[in-house]
Amino acid sequence: MKTVTAAMPLTQLGRTGLRVSRICLGTMTFGAQCDEPTSGAIMDVAAEHGVDFFDTADMYPIPSVPETVGRTEEFVGRWLRGKRDRFVLATKGFGAMGPGPNERGNSRVHLMRALDDSLRRLQTDYVDLYQIHRWDETVPIDETLATFDDMRRAGKIRYAGASNLAAWQLMEALRTSEVRNLVRFDSVQPRYNMLFRDIEREMLPACVAHGVGIMAYNPLAAGMLTGKYRAGERPREGTRFTLAGYSGQLYGRRYWQEETLALVERLAADFASRGKSLTHVALRWVLEQPGVTSAIVGASRPEQLHDSLGALAIELDDADRAACNGAWYALPRRPASEEA
């Protein structure tokens, strides 16, 4: 099935005036699953197809280990030299960047240092979107937001966002911003795909109601929705399911179940019967959902990204949407601890 790409549509990030591409390039593979030349080639493909929104994090690549933390930002920074102003650049802070007690989390002392270090690695004096990578229950949200406010006043960040929040945490942050007159989270990054739709209960409607943009990560379920895996097989080396340590285990808990593999095989056959790729349909479905600003798409090879971008050239019909909408309900529900 030949991949055809279409012009990259733009949209605004939440209620802000910032315009971004509907596809956001995720970079967590850079420096682990792919080396610097391959990472550069992936960014070349993104740029050639109008993807001007890049998302990274100080702790990348994944798996995050002391020897490699920061490497992804270094790759992105070197590639951006001479063309920084053409791209909307997002990064995140929170993760452990060293052994010390103040080298992680959302405290003022850590985030101030983390942002400066990210700017150095990215070879820029500002990022368009700076995000907490997750909630920190040990730090009051007003401390974190006041820190972001100071960063914005200093010209180091343009907008603030957050990743991996619960809906109540987002609302607590928005309330604090309003009461204290501080910078607010204008975007969130939740996990969202046709196999995992928890955000539809509270997060998605909260974002729509309050003008918060949604940057959906894992739109292809860590590659599960590319259809390249089969029931009865073991995960292939070099994929997210075989990453070292906690990372590979996490993806396995999320998606590597026999019921999911069997369902994906049925979906792939169903879409193929109508001349469509599972990858394209799955990604297009995420982009069609109300409130979704961008889908964060990663790759470990340039051709993977090129293929994913074919989602922009197709239209879903009623049969496609019915199959996508039914997938989540065809899977057995599991305890929240197994869905992390």
C-alpha cells in the first residue's frame, strides 16, 4: 500500500495564539533507538512535510539512564542550528538529572536549573512551550507555577504546559493560576489512542471547556496500531516493548496482551478490506477527536515517520469510525495500576 502524504494542517494550541502543526514530532527515541544521523534524517522528513512542532524532554532518550540523559536535546539542538525560528519547540522538566535530592521534581530550584540546562543543550535562548513532565505531590503547585511565571517574564519560555496529569490536577493548576494571577497550563500531554481512551471521561471535556490544548502521545499505542505485531509472537528486538528496564515493562503492561494483539489483527484486516492502512486510520481517528490539537508521533527510522504522515491524506468513513470507536470497548478492563 503506497503512502501518500498531504499538506500539513495547522491549528492553534488551546486558546493561545500559537499556531502548530497537527502532527508533533516526538523525539524520545533519539539517542537510544536511533543514532544522531538517523535522528537528523527523521527531523528532515518532518520538516519536509511541514511538521514544525517538536517535543522533547531533558530526561530523554528512553530508557532514561544517567549515561544518556540530555542526549536527545543535544541532537535536536544541533539539528536546529540556523533554523530555530522556523520551529515550535517544546521540552519538559521533572525527571532525575542527577543523584542529588534537588536534581528532580517540580521545585523552583530544580526547574530553574533544568530549564537553563535544556536551553544550553538545545542551543537556544528560549523554548516555545515548557512543560512539567508529571505532577509532583511533594511540591505545591503554586511554587511550580510561580517558577514558570518568572521563566516567562525572563523571556526563557513563551507558554507553559504539563504532561501526564489527572483532570483534578489540571483543574487545581488552572484555579491556582487564576487566583494568583500566574502563568497557566495552556496544554496537556495525555496518553490517548483507540485502545486507551481514559481521558474522555474527565480530562478531554475539561480541556475543551477551559481552552487547554491536547497533545496526544502514544496515538499509535507504542507501535501496536501499526499492525506489525501478531498474536503468539514475542516482542521484536529494537521496539519499545524490548527497551531495557522499566520502560519496556511499562509498554508491555499497557499494550502487549493477547486480546489486544488479536483485536489489532482484526482491525488491520477490516481496514485493509477498504483499502486503508491501520496506521493511517488509527492516527486520523485521534486527530478527529474534539479537543485534540496535535498527535505526537515518534519514529526510529525516517520511513516510519513518512508512512505515519499518510494519515493526513485519508478520510474516515462511517465503517472506519465504527471500528475505531468499538475497539476500546472490545478489550477487557484492567486495574488502573496495570494501565499506568
